[in-house]
Amino acid sequence: MTEESSSAIKNWLSLDFDEATRSEASSFSPQECADRLDPHKRLTFGTAGLRAKMGAGFDRMNCLTVMQATQGLCVYLLDTYGEKALREQGVVIGYDGRHNSRKFAHVTAAVFISKDTKVYLFDKSTTCTPFTPYLVKRNDCLCGVQVTASHNPKEDNGYKVYGRNGAQIAPPTDEEISGRIADNLKPWKESLDLLDLDGTGLLKSNLCVCEPYDDVFDSYMNRITAELCRFPDKNAHCQLRFVYTAMHGVGLPFTTGLISKFGFPQGTVDVLQSQALPDPEFPTVKFPNPEEKGALDLAL
């Protein structure tokens, strides 16, 4: 191993607190060290937040880069709104069914909890992305974070940030957050102390967070139905039939729930069972994007 590689690995290990990526980085070749452990090649935080392959390295989605992003976001919120607002109004965090999504969400929560922030963490189950910005807007929270890579390949994950208005952040907010990330790269000890680093890597079980799943599920469904269900009588007599696939994502309970709330007859929708439940391996579809050629072959 070259001196440069050894130095790069040592620097990474001084920051990384997740055993899986520490082990991965320790076995990197000199080229991998140059490509992935160079701090100057770190993930760029933009209006879409973060999105990249998972794995060790500053250019990947992992517990360290998620914690660094969250520390920057937290400092931005403190600078913009103040301690009292962050503590009382809080933030919303949700996640999908991909590998590491729950762990990344818990790392995100730990950072905010360490600053006495009120945290609404969807942790009863994976959740669809719209629930997070919906709760931000409904409860006047300061921001929302959804850990998801949408329709990307299984190797990827992402970190989407929503502002106080419930919309995806826009310039110059992303640049202001990015600057604070760069100033807060060392993991905060107070955050690390909240995580079970010797076990699951998740939040320690005695921590108090708000679990909003059931409340938001009902509230969201009722709100959407009230605003968008304009022809319930026609819906009730609909004779068309549809096929629905979640493509191994998290959409099944929310989609079927809304179809029922809109009053469509039972049996209107045929659910493709082989793709109905969350599966981080996406075993039947390489790109879970309906726009990709072949993605809907099983459904059709």
C-alpha cells in the first residue's frame, strides 16, 4: 500500500463510525483510495439533496456523508430560525425500503435530537415520499428529510430535503446548506452517543421521538379525498379495471388506500403481487422506473 493510500484510509477511519463502511474502506486499492477517499471529491449537495451509490467514500451515500449533510442542514436551520423554533417546531424524517434507508434516517434523527429538536420520525413503517412534506406543511415544521432514491437502481440511495413550505429546496438555500456542511464535517459526539454503534447502528431505544405514521396516513388520505375526489358517484360505478405495481417500492398501502377512499368498487385494481411489497433487491426489475423499457413487462 502506498503512503498516500494509507493516509487516505487513516483519514476516513478517523471520521467514519459505521463498521460496514470502515471495513470496506480498509481494503481499498490505491486507485479506490484516490477515487473515493479524496475529501475534495465529496458528494455535492444540491436542490435535490444527495443521491449516489451506497458504500464507503466521500463520493457515496453512507452514514458519514448523511451525518455530515444533516449537521450542515441543522446549523443552517439554527442560523435561519433560531434554537427556539427548531426545538419547538421541529423536523420530519421518513424513509423508503432500500438498503440502509432506515439507518440513514436514524442517523439524521440523531443529529437533530442532539440539538434538542422535536423530531417526527416515520418509523412504524416505510413511507411514501409525499407524507414527509405534507407533515412539514401541516405542522409548520422547519424542514423535512426523506431518505429515498426514488426509481434509481438498487445500489443507490438519496437524501431529499423539503423546506418549511413543503417544497423541495431551491437556490440559494442549497448553497447555504452546502457551505455549512463543509464547516461541520467532523461527526458531533452528541449525535454519535445517541446511536447504537456497537449493534444496529440505529437510535438507542430509550430516545423519545414523535411517531406520526397513523395520524398522517388518515389525515393525508382524508385531505386528498376532500380536495381531489370530485366524482364519487361515477367512481362507484366504474367498470374499468387497472393494473397496479409498486415495483418493489413502498406505494401499495397508500395507492390502494386512496383508491378505496375515492369509492372505486372492490376489484377495480389488480395488484401485481410479485412486485407489491418493498424489496431493496428489486429482484424482478433492474430499473424501477415505469419510463424504462421493460420495467412494466410483468404488469402488462
